[in-house]
Amino acid sequence: MTDRARPMELSPSELLVLETLQCHRGRAAAIHKEALAEQVGMEVRKMREVIVQLIERHNQPIGSASQAPAGYFLIETAQEAEQAAQELKARIIRLAKRLAKLKRNTPADCLDQLRIDLQEVA
């Protein structure tokens, strides 16, 4: 377990996922979402929610990759953190393009509005 969260702070589900990810340190050891969900005995959707909580509430360095080796992993290096950040950035851009189509707007305008929305909730 990483030193970022003490076991008492984690729910049983969070602890189970984090302990399982200890065997998947570094991107080369990434585990596919279905395999991780099966190992922890959760539906994929629930497991993803737990991972979001581990990242957002407990600052756990969990990365994901959609290209081989695909899956979730504990980030070990600055390079892996940068790769995970680039993957998130690419997802944000794809989603901005989809949002722009729905809004009949440009992706840049949608991102500008999201920036304003984020400032309001900060």
C-alpha cells in the first residue's frame, strides 16, 4: 500500500482495490479493468467508482492506459505520471469534441465554458 492513505481512512472496497493494485506497480504491470474487477469481486462500474475515490479523495497515484499494456496500475515514475496525464488530456479533448457536436459549438468554446464552470465550483 502506498503511504498516501492510512488503512483506517479507506473503506473496505477502497482497501481491497488498493491492495490488489500493489501487484500492478508501473505501467508494464497494468491490469485490465475486467480482470481487476474480477479479482476484487466487483462489477466494473463499481470498481471504477472506487478507483475514482482512491484518486480524488485519497490522492492515490493510480494511472490507466488504453493502449498496450492497457489497464490500471500504480504510477511509479514521473514518466508514467506524464503518460497517464497525456491519456487524460486526450480523453478530455475527445469529450470536448463530442460536446461541441451536441452544442453545435467549437471544442474550444466548450472548454472555455467548462473552465468557467470549474472556477465556480472551486
